Amino acid sequence: MTLNKNEFFKEFNISEEHFESTGLKWEELNKIYCNYKRLVPFLEKEAEHVFSKLIDLEKVHSVRRRVKKPKHLIEKIIRKGKKYSQLNISVNNYRDIITDLIGIRVLHLFKDDWRNIHQEIIKLWELMETPQINIRRGDYNIETLQENVNDLGCEVVVRDHGYRSIHYLISIPVTRKEKVFIEIQVRTVFEEAWSEIDHVIRYPYDSDNPILVEYLGIFNRIVGSADEMGTFIKKMKTTLLEKEDVVDIQDLENKFK
């Protein structure tokens, strides 16, 4: 079943003028839609397989997975039209160009938990590109952070809007001849909450509203502080337990004197 152009444009609030400006061809988008719709059941199975491997990892709090819906795939291609038009996107290459047909989010509680998760991910899968650590400008000294993660083979990227997440790209076969990419995002539960709210507020029309941008920025800084507080409390608990162990040992020694 193919897409009806007029109904699709109405559903996603796309004007004919905007579509024409992208340089995309509706006939090719319909081919992509039909091909991808056939792939979705296979992708659902693969997403579940990856999910099952990640959910049992130490330090993982929870895992979310999603397979992009066929209509949303076409909407994304049109929304970022010129980018994909310049890449000559077609039914033959869209699986190589669009890397988030399957998206997995791995959530953890404390900032430093991601190092353990990182080691497990690189054991499980071959990475298709260098892992990307996305940080908010002002969070860290960039040079120092890059030095600290060089041993992990990661790249630090500064995001002006405050997006924080660590991205991994893996590839899995869905048929004998076809492979697709899976994007794995690793972040704290606080970062996930901010990202979800930011997406709802910004997408797709209010991304440049200065009032919204300002308040989302304040919210983002609060999230960063919450993660710092979580790390601080975790370290404090470790210190207190160590002191309790010292006191217990001293009490035991005094009993045998």
C-alpha cells in the first residue's frame, strides 16, 4: 500500500512549496515507504534482541527501544529534505544513510556508571563509528574531558542547546542481503527526562522561540546539577561506609585487648 500525497501532507502539516524546495521526489519516497514497511517486522525482532542483551548489564537502570514508524521515516526525510536530497537518498541506499531506524536508549542512575556500560557495549558489538560524548557547553573543560576519555576511544562533541548523551552506532543483519544501523544512546535518568521535555517543547516549530530556549536552558542546568548531586551523594555514602567499617574493626580489636 502506497502513501497518498495529499493526505500525508495534511497529516504532517507539510506544504507543497516546502516539499518542492527539498528537491525530493515523491515517487522515490513511496518506494522507500513500501520497502521499509516490509522491513519493520524484522527490525522489531532485532530491537528486542538488542534490548535483551542490554537490560541485564550491570549499572543499567532501564532500557527503551523503538523502531521508527514508516510514516515518520518519510516525514523525517522531508523535514531534513535538502540534506537527504544532496545525498541522493533512494530506496537502494536509505538504510545506509538513516542510522536511527532502530533506536535504543540505555538509562543509568549515576554519571560515572556509563564507563561500565561502555565496556560492555564494545564487548558485545563492533562499532561502526567512534562513540560520541555529547555535552552541554560549560559542563566540563573540553580538553580535560577529551584526555580523560581517550583511553575509551570516544569523541567529545559540544551541543549549544544542552543535549547530553553518549551515542554508539552498531550494524545488524535483518536479511541475508540487508543490514541496518542501530543507534544506542546512553544517558542518566535526569538527562532522559530533560531530553524528552525538550523534544516535546521544541519539535517541530518552536525551536527558535527565545523564551522557550531560555527556560529550557535553565532547566538543562538544573538537570546537570541534579546529576552532580547524585554523584556527590554516591561518593558520600561510600565514604561513610568506609568510616563505619573502620569503627567496627576498632571496636572488635578493643574487645580482644
